[in-house]
Amino acid sequence: MNFSLIQITSATMVLFAIIDILGSIPIILNIKRKGQVVYSFRASVVAFFILMGFLFSGEAVLRLFHVDIQSFAVAGSFIIFFFALEMILDVEIFRNHGPEGGSSIVPIAFPLIAGPGSFTTLLSLRAEYATENIIAALILNIIFVYFVLKSTSKIEKIIGEGGIYILRKFFGIILLAIAVKLFTTNIGSLL
């Protein structure tokens, strides 16, 4: 086992910024206002298993298409870069708007928590960090997601829209720096 507190902390922050559950509070509140029940535990567990499945089978899928992890990490750095721009500039470049319906699974577990951004990020992180550190970071994030889902109304009252806005900007800048690091670390092996 190669547990590293630095890697766990770094991966946790990256996943926290990509999953952006605090930034999703308005979406979750809107779902609740429509009268749909959000089952926090179910959504968290389903998202965790989707992300774990992709963490371990994602490389096999890449091999099927003859793509190496470094190429995927460089591609992932672009995705993370665009997510960061969205967060910093308050623009919507792209979003995967899934079908509406069973609110705990779709759209909360997938694609809100476990979506294209988190898939790309997980495989990009595999190029940088030990798998056990990514799993630890993922567990920490899912625990946080569960508590946020459980108490969205309280969080909105405590932090307020301004606090959520500031967190979004802060993690957007962190993501931008991570995107640059992922790109520069992996592009050399491709050239």
C-alpha cells in the first residue's frame, strides 16, 4: 500500500472541485421544490459504485480503443480546464443534462455527482497518483456529498448564495492550476 497524505489531500480537492456538490445545491433545492424526494444515502452509494467501476474499468475501455493513460490525461486536462473556466467566468461551456426523473439516481447520482467531468478526472488522476490514494479521496468526497445532500437547506442558510459563489470561484482557480499541471506532466511523454 502506498498511502500518501499529500496525494489523498490533492486528489480529494480535485474531486471536490469537479463534483462541486456545493455548487449543485441550487439544482438539488430545485428538485426538492418540485416535490421530488432526494434519498441522500442511495444517491451517494450509487454515485460511489459508478465512479469506482469507472476507476477500475476505465483503463480497459481505453485499451479497447488503443488510447494510453497519458493521452487520456492530456485530454482530461482540457476538460478540467473548461470546467475551471465555467466556474471562474460564470459561463456554461458544456454540461451533460441528463433526463429528469428518479431524482436520487438521475440526475443526482448520475450525471451530477458521477458525470463526464468526474470520469475524466479519475482517469487523469490515475496518471499521477496511486490508486489507493484516489480511492481514499473518493470515499472522503462521497461522505461529504452524503452530508451535503442530507442537509442542503441548512447549508444554504449557513453559507448563503454568496458563500457558494466564493467557493465555486476558489475551486475554479484550483482546477485551472491542476489542468495546467496535468497537461505539462503528461504531454512530454507523448511528444
